[in-house]
Amino acid sequence: MEKKKKSFWDHLASCYLLIILLFVYLPIGYVVLFSFNESKSLTNFSGFSLRWYENMFQDRTMIQSIWYTVIVAVIATVVSTVVGTITAIGLSKSKRVVRTIVLEINNLPVMNPDVVTAIGLMLLFISVKFQLSLTTLILSHISFCIPYVILTIMPKLRQLDDNVAEAALDLGATPWQALVKVIIPQIYPAILSGALIAFSMSFDDFVISFFTAGVGINNISMYVYSMKRYNPSVNAMSTLIVVVVTLILVAVNVIPRIKDKKANKEED
């Protein structure tokens, strides 16, 4: 069979896709490249060096900001994923009126500007005489991550067959066993997606963190914002973050496929 020749519009679509990919990934590649630059120049690559990586690990303030960012993001992700998953499952079994009202309320933090949410949380903590600290920062991140988890999981729950869980209960499973062994395995991809979104939202947040963090508590975005002049060590820090995120995404996509292949081989 003769291969169908690509039309002008096919070539145009390919060029458009290439431009979009370059627009997204070229700045990341630029940061990675200049993290190995010997000089402070951001336009002239004078030679390969690990100087800025050494400076990064010697900068106590930067390492501390990375530590705070990771700790807050991990805790916020775990808590918001658990709470959001349970809430989404509960809403899927609730009456339509209750589900509609709760989901509309859940959409408010998502649609609300970050600065409004940040000021609201700050005033809440102050009004209850809760001193701004690492705890308030974590609570704030949990509060704005939960809605994203719920919104990610709800569409998957709508696709489930309610008869499956009911069948498990009829066969003698407890409600907990039906939840853990029947419902959660079916919505696991959505739970994982919600967790990744929550982690990225927390890791990247600046506005809410700026208003709810205590004295001496800085995450990465707050540290970069507070710099009086640009520090090339930020390129090294950004490169490490890109590498870690890439490894996580590869693991999340590759490990399930490996498990599926092993399961298929066992069945054969």
C-alpha cells in the first residue's frame, strides 16, 4: 500500500507542535545548561564547571528552603490525598443535592485568586491567635490542595459501576474491605494523578506561603523572591528539581507497565 502523503495542514500542525514543545522545554534546557557554566554570565557559556552546585550545597539558607519545601509538599500531599479521596468517595455515594452543593463549595478555592485565599487564611490564623509558623504553612497547603484532589478523583468515580462494590458486600466483604480491595484499586490512577497535582501545587506555591509562613520559614519560591540579586546557584537547584521530577514521572509511568507485563505473563 502506498503511504498517504502529508498535506500542507499536516506539516503546519507538526511545525506548530514543534514550536509549542520548544517554547515549553527550551527554557528548562537553558537553565540546565547554564547550571554548569563556569562564570556568572547568563548569556555566555564560558566552560563546564560544578561550581554552582558546590555553592548550592554550601548555602545553608538555600538548603533550608529546599528542606522546608519538600517537607511541606510531602505532608500536604499525603494528607490532602487521603482526605480528598475519602471525601470524593463519600460524595459519590451521597444524594445529588448534597453532592452538587459540596462540589460547588469545593470549586471556590480553585476559582478564587491565590492572594484572596492567602489573606483569608492569614486573618483566620490571627483571629484564633494561632502564631504563624511551619504548622500554619502546612495547614494552608493542605487546605488548597484538597479541592484539586477531589476534582481529579470525582470523574473516575462517576465511571465506576456501583454494583461491583455492592457485590463485594453481598459476598461477605466488610465496608472497609470493599473500599480497600474494590473501589480504591479501580480509582488508583486518579488518586495518583491527584497526589501529583497536589505535590506540584504545594511545591510551586508562593503567594499563600508568603502570607501564612512564620518568621524564618522560607520555601524555594520565597527564597528566590527575597534574593537581592540573582544567584546562579538557583540554576543548579532548579536542575536538581527537574531531574527529581523527571525520575518521579518516569517511575510513575514505567512501574505500572512493568507490573502489567508481569501479570500478563503469569496469566499466559
